[in-house]
Amino acid sequence: MGANITENVTFSDIWMKRKTFSLLPMEEGGRFALFGDVAHKMTVNLGQGGNCAIESVAALANALNAANLCR
């Protein structure tokens, strides 16, 4: 949390001045899929959402294919 954003501002500084926050529960059950930074809890500034989405979809496709082959 103490990583610098600029020379004089850290993530901790911003976190301590927040107005509000909430943690979302981990969802289980039902029929839905999450991909990218939504599923992997990344901050948007990392720019990894697209990469994670592609990896997640590829893993899901492989798992569905493997499940279909087992029938």
C-alpha cells in the first residue's frame, strides 16, 4: 500500500482519504462466468484485464471441450 504513485503521493495516502469502500462477496453457484480483471481482482491501471480475459476464456473453452470429450 505504500507504493508511490507520484514522488509525493502513495497508494496509502489515497486509501486513507477515501470517502467509502466496500468489499464484494465471492459469488458461487448459479450459471454465470466472469472474465478478465473482474474475475481476477486486478486494478485497472495494470492493463491486464484483456490478457486475463483471453486466458480465462481459453481455459473455460478447454475445460468445456474436455468435459464434452468425457461424455
